[in-house]
Amino acid sequence: MKNVGALAVLLVVTASSSHALAQRLDCAVIRPGETAATVARRMTGDARNRHQSWFHILDPTTSRVVAKAQYDHIRPGWRACVMNEIANEPTTFDTLARAIGGLDSTFVLWIALVIAIALASSGVDEYAADKRLMSEAMRRFGESFIREFERPLIEQDAAGRPIESRLKASTHRRRLEILLAPRSGRRYPNLSDHKKNVEYDVTRVLHGLRDHPFVCSPLYAQGRWVVVPFEFPVSSKQAGAR
């Protein structure tokens, strides 16, 4: 499927070019948290190469090559492709490229569109799988956090669960919010008169769960809930989900 994506981009390029060298095109899926600069650095060793004419980003959901002016808005699951020169001598691939260059540009763009559409299902499936992995990593972390947060409270009073809790996860924003509130007439946790205690307990829990990729933001109140927000700045692969 990677070769299909390479051909799709090549067709778009040769549609407006009068000559073509034999070229090899390497593609990689853009990971959650990556920018055009970081994926260019990962693939080429230099973030500035994202501005080069041989660096392209493909959106498989719309089957289009993304304009460089829109590189600030790329998304995980899209594909970054690098076109590398490998020979000046005529090859079968070079002959094909020159033949494509001689075709009507509208016809070539239609061919590119059809081929790129074939990429869409593969790219979307991979993106959906990555989102599922990230969602699972968030759920596991949230449940571990809540369990460790309430552990000493349960030890003090074994009569039922001492707190209420909720998880609000957004894989698109890579953000997890853990909501905590006192149960059955209790006062803890809240930020009005127990802020330092709550902050201490959050720090205690995070110290015990040190092998995690989440970054904690300042706590805030939302009605009766204490909201503990986290950012998820790395991919689910790095989180150990695979």
C-alpha cells in the first residue's frame, strides 16, 4: 500500500513537470503529537526539509496532497512522503514517469485521485487503531490514578467508596481529565478548603505511577468536582500500549 501512495504523489508531481528522473519515494504515517517539522526531522534529519519540493504530506481521508501553507494543521494518520533521486540513467520506472508527464494533466490528476482513494481505507484504519490504543492507555492510567488516590481514604474508612470519580478522555486533543468528588456527605476532596491536601495527594499518586507519559496541568474546580487534567504528548506506541 505504501507503493500505491508513492505512485499517487508521483502522478501529481509529474502532471506539472516536463521531465522526470528515476526516483524512490519513502512514506511514513504521521504519529500523534508530530508536526510537519518533527516528521521532517524524523525522516530526513532536518526539520527545514519540510519546505523542500521533494517533501510532501498526503491526507488519505480526502485523497489530496496537503499544501505547504497548511502544514501547521496536519493530523495523525496522514502520510509524509520524501522523494529521493536514485539514478539519472533510464529505467523502467523513469520511462513510466516520462510517459505520465506527457499525458494530459487533468487526466493524470484523475488517475492520482483514484489511486489516492485506495490509500484512504488503509490510512483511516491505522489512525483508528492508534486512537483505540491511546484511548485504552488513557483508561488504564485513569483507573490506576483513581485507585491509588482513594487507597488511603479507604484504609481510614472501610464503609464504601470514599469518592466519586469520572474520566473524560479526548484522543483528538490527547487530553485526559480525571474528575474527583466526595461521596456520602464527605468534604474531601475539594479545592475550597483542602487544596493543598488534594495537590499533595495528586503528587503522591503521580510519584507512584512514575512510568507514564502523561503531563499534569494545574487542578481546577468544576462545580463539586475537582478536575485533574493531563496532556498525552506522545504516541500510544511510546506509552507501551503495544
